[in-house]
Amino acid sequence: MSSIPQSEEIARYTLATGAAAAIRLEVLHEIWGSGTRETSIRAGLSKGMKVADFGCGVGTVSCMFAEIVGPEGRVTAIDLSAAQLDQARTRAAGSGHANIEFLEADATATGIPDASLDFVFCRFLLLHLPKPMAGLAEMKRVLRPGGILFVEDGDLTSGYTVPPSAIDRFGDLYPRLGTSRGLDYTLGRRVHNLVQDTGFNELSVRMNQPAYLSGREKRALEWSLEEAADALVDAGLCSRAELVSTLAEMRSAAEDSNLLFVAPRMTLVTARK
């Protein structure tokens, strides 16, 4: 169990949850989801497996995994936020996935039995945990011997546009917010080291950094800053007026079809217990 009370862990998470976060999280899956699917299958995810999606959010990946493992498999969607799980349940019901169960729990202390799962996954979870290795230790505990770990995490300073634009301000503002809260939003750079240090074996590492000239994907970082507005202002990183101006400039830049948006780089690590 994390030594930090759950209420403090929730307080460190600066983005919206539930319905307010649904569109942004859907767009994040549009950006990185194909890489998640390809890497999961390459790592060994298959029909009949028992799977856990740690920090499942609104259930985009949980539903994808439910399709891959089929009705003979089982997905446990885990999140600390009841609002996120409500959205995930609605998504699963709408997609006809009856093989997903939902668990409201701390990612570092899920209560899932030891060595009971074949495959565990998380994306954009560890960089939000004050003790990311506690999350990895919990994933290792619930995996059976030989079970598969798949972790995705980002370096949130690594996105950029060509030519430079207001969208680039995310890579400065949001990571500094993490630092002010004791979190490392560049964790993707070293996530493979954390997996090694937790005692996993047979590591494989790849990078995923999609790029877009058009589409709502170009607004993902703007929406993230907008959701974190109160936290950014409270931390003294910008004034409310400065943030409003920045968001307007980011929105305008996203509408420019000549501007290339390169999403933050994700590190994808698979390993075995």
C-alpha cells in the first residue's frame, strides 16, 4: 500500500475525470491506440487470457483488450476514480463487451489475488504515481510466473510542432506542474529502468511518436492544459489571463493544416515475470 493516503494521491492528479475527460481520453487512444494493440499482440496477448488494465480511465483500452481475449477471456478494468469507471462501464455496455469487470482500487494495492493474471497493462499511469515502482510491484505480484507486463509511458516534454507554435508551450508548462507536485512527467525516458529494477525479465522496448497535419488529435495537449487550468494557476506557473490566451493560440495553431503536430514520445516496454 502506498504510504501516501488515497486523498493525497487523487489530489496530485490534475486532469479531469469521468464525462469531462472522455473526449480527451478517446483522442489519446486515437493517437497511441494502434501502437498499443500491435505491441500487445506481439507481446503475446491472445484469446482466453486473464488481463488487468491498470488506470483504465474511460475504458478505451479495456474494451480493445476484451475484444482480443474474446468471451473466454477476462479483463479487469482498474481505476481509483468512480467517475472514470462509470464511463468505462457505459463504453463496455455500448460495445457489447460482457467480459470486463470493474474494480475501484489504488493501482498500488488492488486486492487482486497473487499470481492470478496472464497479462497486465498500464498507459499514462506511472508518471501520475508518486511512487511508480509501487505500481510496478503490484503488477508483478498479480501476474502468474511467466506472465506478461506491458507498460506505456510518455516524456511530456517531447512533443513539438513544425513550425514552432503555441502548442509547444505544453511541453514547458505541464511538466513543470508535475515537478511542483513531486511527479516526473518525463518518466517515459527511464520507464525501462524501472521495469528492470522491479525484477522483470525479457524486456523489449520500442518508441511511438505519431504526427498529424489535421484532425482533433492536434488539440489533445490544449485540452490537457485546459483541464489542468486551476492547478497551473494555483502553482503560480501562469496567470488565468495568460492561460486563456495560450489556449486560444493553441486552438488557432491546431486549425492550421500546414502545421505539423508531433505528439509526445511514448516508450512501450514489454517484459515477463
